Amino acid sequence: MTIAAGLIGYGTGGRFFHAPFLAAAGFGLRAIATSRHNEVITDYPNVDVIADPAELLARPDIRLVSISTPTDTHAGLARAALEAGKDVVVDKPFTATPEEADELIALAARQGRLLSVLQNRRWDADFLTLKSLVDSGRLGQLRYLQMRFDRFRPRPKPGWRSEIRPGSGILWDLGAHLVDQALQLVGMPDWVFADRSAQGEGAEADDGFTIIMAKGNTRIVLGTSPFALEPQPRMVVHGTEGTFVKSGLDIQEEQSRSGIKPLDVGFGVESSSHHGRLTSADGSETIASFTGRYLDYWLKLYAALESGGPPPVDPRDSANGLRILTAAAESARTGRRIDFA
């Protein structure tokens, strides 16, 4: 039987990162709660458009609720969905605070419902490629990990992410991706030191950051700048046996925005011009990128709902990511290094 799903929110996240992948993974997308009525009707003419999320949560035919709304609304909507007996996916960042995340995790356990967070960039082409190199031992032991999401946006884009409100700003937005990827490779750090800035014309919320973390002998540097007409490499990774350097951002977001569907031929396939280089004592070689597979998250989610197994992203991972982001914000505010016990 098809698993029926409802979506709350149809901005960038809902339209390009949730709805098309729900459909491609075989979910029955029944309703979308949003004020963007015309956009939904154009994209999904057979899906109900609902103004009030509470009406969607009251529908007995919907089992899974996917939430893609401003971060400071995540906790309240996810709580209401869990209390309504729904399984829930929440877009990243999970919530505005780690305390809210912990409360939702406990509630999901009490309700016996699946709860997961859409950390889709675990399925970026570049990250899948890097993780394979790390897991294979070709880099040896990691000693330096630098990952960036640079772009040229000298004036803030209008919208809630550029406003001063809980969970807004680039640290919570792109930082949630970078921190999650780092956690997958090295685990929780020993300490965090960070800077964040609002440098763009008229910027209110932060539009750039640098995070430095340590895990034993490994140093991790994460960051972004809104003034990168010529971006730095996406990844620079040094290990005891080799160095991997990779430029260019994953193509799946660009493809989704342009109307290419997850099941279309070529979706997630990166140009060879963006393949990375692995250098070791034996020389240097091009490493062909894996195919990006955001769809895998949703396929694994469907399988988990059918089998009762674990979700594709454990929400506790995202709660730990929020602890790092919170520590980074505190470090930037105080100028101090924040140690984890």
C-alpha cells in the first residue's frame, strides 16, 4: 500500500527538496499546507492545497508529514504532528535550539513514531566521494578537513533566512549542512572556535562564518562567504596517506530548480570538470565523483516506514549538530573557544 504523505510549506525547501523526492520515492503526496496555492496547482494539480497546517494534521489518510517551513516554526509543527500520531520529517536545521530537538526526540519515542531530519547533503556527489575515500583508507588518518559553501550574494536575499529571528542566518542555514557532514566523518569535536559576520549591504542576520573544530589530532575548518566570485575549493582534505581537493557544488539543487526530476536520466551526475584530485606518495589522479543521490534519503525513509527500521538520518545526529552550531554562535559572541565535556 502506498504511504500517504502531507507537506507543510512550499517555499524553496518544500518545492525543490521535499515534494519532487516524495513523489519519486513512491509516496502518495495527498496535501500541501501553504499560502502558495497557484504554485502547487501548477506543479501538482491533483494534490489538495490547504491553508491551515492543523487541517492537514487532522486528516486520517496522511501517515507521513514533511515539514519545510522557517526554522523557528519547526518545533511547534513537529510536536503537533507527532501528537496527531504522524511520522515526521523535518527540514534542516532541525529546530532553533538543541533543547527543542531533544524534546521532539523524546516525544517521538513516547508516541512510537518515526522522526527524522532532512540532512540531504549527506547524499551530495562530493561528500559521497570523500566518504568513500575516507572509509577505504586511501587518505589514511584524517588530519585536516576543510569544507566550504561559498557564493556571491553581496546583498541579502529577501526572506526569513535574512531576518533576525531564531534559527535564521547563514550559520544555521548552510552551517547545518557543513556541521552534519563533519560529524559523519569525525564525530563530535573536542572544542569549537568560530566567527560569524553580517557583511553584505544592508545585512541584518549573519551572511558569513568560519568554524574551527578539533577532534584529537584532526582539525576541521568550515565556512562560507557571500563575496566569493571565485570560490575556494569545496573540499581540501589532508590525511596521513594522501590529499583530496575538490571544487564545485553538488548539482542536484540546480537541477531540481530547473525542473529536472530525480528519476530523469542524468540527475545528480556531475561534470567531469568538477571531479576531485587525490594526491599521494605514488602520484596524483582524478577521482570520478559519485552520482548525487538525494532520492536515497526518501527511499530509505519509505523502507524504514514499511519495516519499522531506523530512519535514514537519526534525529540525535541533528541535535548534536545544533549543539555545535550553538557553541559556534557563543564562541563568535564571546571570542572564546568552547570546550565539549
